[in-house]
Amino acid sequence: MINLSNSVRDSIEMLNTYRNRYNSNEYSQKIYANIVYNLLPFKLLWNEIEKCFGRKNYNNIDDAYLAFGNLYREHQIMEIKPNIEIYLRDTHQIGSYDLYPLTINTKKASEGDNKKIEEIEYTYVFAVAVKEYLLYWIGLGLLGYTPNTALQTLTGITSFNKITKLSDAMGPITIICSQDVEKLYKPLPNYW
């Protein structure tokens, strides 16, 4: 398990930045876009992710995390950012995460529903936590772990299906992230 304290704190600081930067019509859409921006690279890079496992390429988790993190970040900047509007329109699922309920909440949030604002803010913090776990999971792969051994090591969960697609990994990770984020997350004051 990893410590998400800094990740949750940084995510909440980013939400405060967005609150100050964007008007009420843009704010919820900006959060939604950043949720997709944080998770979509894993879907688009799945073939590369699969190649990370079972071969020891690094000697420590920090270097391994950084190595894939650089590829992840490059993909965000070069592929997703210039095409974000297309991805927002055409992406309905990322791994095991169905985006449809989030699109509904985003619309309601932009119409003044404080409860929906809080839900999408929480979802953003949660998505960043999932991203962190996925990057560490891939990092363990770069240390020579198999996908399942890496996931078991990272989450402590011992019973899950063989990992053959992103949703197989996201299932156990979202369970652990949910528990971790619930302990750390403090809602922001009402937006409206």
C-alpha cells in the first residue's frame, strides 16, 4: 500500500486553484476533463503497460515509477491534451470506470447543484489516487513483478482474476483507493 496523503492534499489544492481560475460554468467541466486526463493514458498505453511486467528493468521503485511516469506524462501532453475535446466526447469507459454517471453529475454541478459539485470533486481526488496506484503497480512490473504479483503486493488483496486488461487491475485498486481516500478526504466548502 502507498501513502496517498500528499496526493490527496495536492488534489484538493488543485481544486482550490480551479475554483479561483474558472467561472461556475467552466468549473465542473474542468474537473471532468482532468479526471479523463488523469486516467485515459492508462487505457491508451495498455500495450506498453503489458510490456512492463516480468522483466527487471530497474533496481528501485522510485526509478521505475519515474520511468513510466515520464512516458505517461509525455502521452498526456502530446496525445491527450491536443485532442481533449474529442476524448471527452468519445470516451465512455476507462478500465472498469464508467464515465456516463460522471457526465450527468458534471452537467448538474454546472447548473448549481452543490452535492454534485462535491461528488465530482471527490471523484477527481479519487481519480488522482487511482493514477498513483496504477503508476506504482506498473513500477513494480518494471522491477520484475508479474501483473498479479505486483497488484497483490501493492493492495494486499490476494483473490482476483488474472490481469489481462486494464479493468482487471483497476478493480482491486479502486477498492483500496476508496478506503484510503475516504480516510483522507475533507470536502471543500459549498461552491454555490
